Amino acid sequence: MKAHLALSLATASLWHRRKVLALVCLTLTLSVTLLLGIQYLRTEVKQSFTSTISDTDLIIGARSGQLNLLLYTVFHIGDATNNIRWSTFQELKQDTRIDWLIPISLGDSYKGFRVVGTDKGFGEHFRFGRGQPLVLAKGQWFSGVFDVVLGAGVARTLNHSIDDEIVLSHGGGRTSFSNHKDTPFTVTGILEATGTPVDQAVYISLQGMEAMHVGWESGVARPGRTLTPEQAEGREFTPGAITAVFAGLDRKILTFRVQRDLNQYTGEPLSAILPGVALSELWRLMSQFEQALLGITGFVVITSLIGLIAVLLTLQTQRAHEIAILRATGASPGLIASLYLIECLALAVVACLISLGLSAFAISMLGPWVLTNYGIQIQLRPLNLEEWALLTSVPLAALLAALVPAFSAWRQSRSQGFGSPGEM
């Protein structure tokens, strides 16, 4: 009976002050949406990072730090400090402990997207997510010297399709004045979207990488020395060096031993890193920033709750007449105080529900844009335990915040001296 009466009075009170409290609810909704959104993005970005590469036991490159090697080979950020000799790659192929190798050659670009020179082993052995293979949405992998396969993001952004001709640029920058215009490439395949940096790259054969650089010195084409596609047809092009190698071992238990042997390789200075370890270190560095961002957002929510307290305390002076009437009709101080608790809790719950709807709408609208521009897949999914805990903490915090105006109302109602021994 008392609970039903308290709910009825609280509902009537909220409706009577709906204009002022709607603004408070809007402020709280936006702050909760920001808090939930950052936590959601944090989880999705971490998942995207950890699923960028899988089932690759070692990444081998010239001697450098493991983060630098990971960034330029997997995320296409930065440049290699040096290359690996082709003879070293051939020696690695003779190592019986290694099951497969994927050569990677970098250094060129196409309208801001990284060009990756590799072989068909990339399509056969590269995995992302939970061991998912690369799948061609259209066409086939390169077979000719001047064939090219586009990542899903590249094809979508530049509106390319099968049989289009493209001209690659020398160097890895977004703007280049040195183009390989004598050796246009033909699009033979387009990959399905993976939500990883694979979508933001262009893939050619190692032979194609070598052929388009014939006649080039110090980043400049020498007139009359470059090849045309017709001149390159039927010729073999062997690279002198490559940038890095992805390796898969026959027995995973040998990973650390092979890594140690490669780091002590006497033929040339090499670095062999474990992708999982390097990804963990990269996320650890980034997590400091996102934790700080999450903390700042938490302060925004606290500020909104403080604003809610201030509004309720301000309105309390205008509710003196209402409290006097309730006391005169037999309402207890506890019942009057509970109205403030119910009102705060109701506002917080409504704000959380609206923020869930806003977050879902924003993710469905911005998800494809983020995938296209940043190669990060963000999709709708049920909230995890951490996100639910964060969301439910807002009503609990609102309930604690309501104790301030509730206690004030309780003291005010007791001082008025109304009521009877059988107060409600």
C-alpha cells in the first residue's frame, strides 16, 4: 500500500516538474551515452586489435623493436628500418621446423593505401580473427606479373571493380609525384571485408613489385629504362630483398627456440617477434590513454548527478507547500523522503534506457564509416558483464546522490510537526 502510494506520488511529482527534470534527464542521458559508448568502443577496438592476425607464429624482419616491426608489417604504419636479403628468405625456406612462409615487400602506395608485394601463400596461410582465412568476394588472386588484388576498403573507397587499371605510386606517402605510369596493374580480385588493416591495402606479386621498379634509381625513373607490360611478359623477376616474413611453424612448441635462433642469426641482423606478445604490448600502451578517457567520462557522469542533486535541492524550496499538505494528510517523513529517492532512481533508469537506444543507433550508423576509414569493425552485440556493470552503476549512484535531498526533505517534514500517530 505504502509502496504503491509512494510510486503514484513520485510519478505525479515528476510529471508536474517534467520541463525542468527533462533537461536534467537529457544531461544525464548524454553523459551515460558517452560513458557506455567509450567502454563499448574500448572493447570493440581491443577485439579488432587482437583479431588482426592469428595463427602466425613469428614475424621476421630486419633488426628493430618489436612494436615497430608489428606496426609496419601488420598495421601498415611507419616504415621498415632495413630489408631482408632474398638469400636469407631462401635459407628460411630450408628450415624444416618452419611449415610455411609469407614474404612481404613494402615501399609503394596507391592513393594513400599501402601496396604489399607478396605471393599466393598470403591468400593460403594468412589468418585473422579466430583463424578465419581470407576470402575473395570477386575474381581471383594474381597470376600475371601486373595483376593486383584490392582490399575491401580500397575497392569500396575508390569504387573499383574487376578489370580496372590502376597506376601505383613510388613511396609510401599519401601524396606522390613519382608514379609507375609505364606499368599499370589490372584488378583481378577484391577481398571480402575483414575489419582489419587487410582491407586498407593493395596486393601484388613480388614479381610485379620488381618489374615496375626496373629502370628506377633513387626513386626516379630513368627514361628508356623502364619496362612496359608487353616487355615484362614471359620474364622472371627475382627480388634482391624483401621487407619481412610471416612464418608458421610445424610444431608450436618450437616457437621460442626458433625465435632465439633467428635473433642470433649470423648472416644478417634479424628480429623475430611473436605477434600475440607484440599486440599485448601495443594494447597495454594504448590502454593507458583509454583508461584516462574512461575516467574523464566517469567524472562527466558524476557532474551530471551533482547537477541533479542541485536541481532537486532548488526545487525543494518550492515544494514546501506540497510537503506541508502531505504531512497534514498523514504522510510520514520517511514517505516524503522516499519520493526523492524514487524520482532520482526513475530519472537515472530512463536516462540509461534512452542511452542504450542512442548507442545502438550511433553504432549502426557509424559502424560502416569506421570500417571504411579506419579498418576497425564495430558492430552491434549484446553488452558484456563489464558494460552491464558500468550501466547499472549509474542508477545506484543516482540513488546514493538522492540521499542528500531526501535527508533534507525528511528533516523539513519532521520540523513541520504535522501527522498523527498512525502516519502513512
